[in-house]
Amino acid sequence: MQKQPLSLALAACLAVGAAGLAPLALADTITPIAAGATVTEITGTIVAVNKETRQMTIKVPDCHFYVVDIPNKVKCIDAIKVGDKLAATATEAVLVDGLDHKSA
């Protein structure tokens, strides 16, 4: 039986977080003077799951290991098993405003 890849939005939850969304809310009112974004994709195999600490270890094809926190919003932690395949994408964005903070 072939296992289905375990698709979780883990990386997005970890990389962006609530603070990462704040600049996006200001995007309509402030013209940024600089902006940048990176997209990171992780594809690998789960080699360890610690349900108590809500962490898992992922081995990627180049033999590196990544320890990833499992967000509390992931309710199906019991479904995550060693040997499952994982594909996740993380997007990080930064906007730099042009406000003169000396006069504020």
C-alpha cells in the first residue's frame, strides 16, 4: 500500500505567525520603500514524532534533518507517523515603511 503524502500547513504557520501578518494590514495605507519575500519548500520523510513536545524530525533528500514544531491548531497529531512523506511551503515577507519616526 502506497502512503499518501502528509500535507500540513506547518511551515506557513511557523514562518509567518500573527506578527508577520501585521505589515500586510498596513499595506493599503503605507507605501513601502523596500519589500522582499522568500519561499522555502521542504519535502522529506518523517523520521521521529514527539507528541508530548509536539515536534517532529524530517529527513530531506540531501540527508539533512529538520526539527519542526507542530502547531496547536493541528488536531490530528495521532495521524502523523514515522515514514510519512511531508511536503510543506513557508513564505516570509517583509515590508519596510518610509515614515519619519523622528517627528512622530
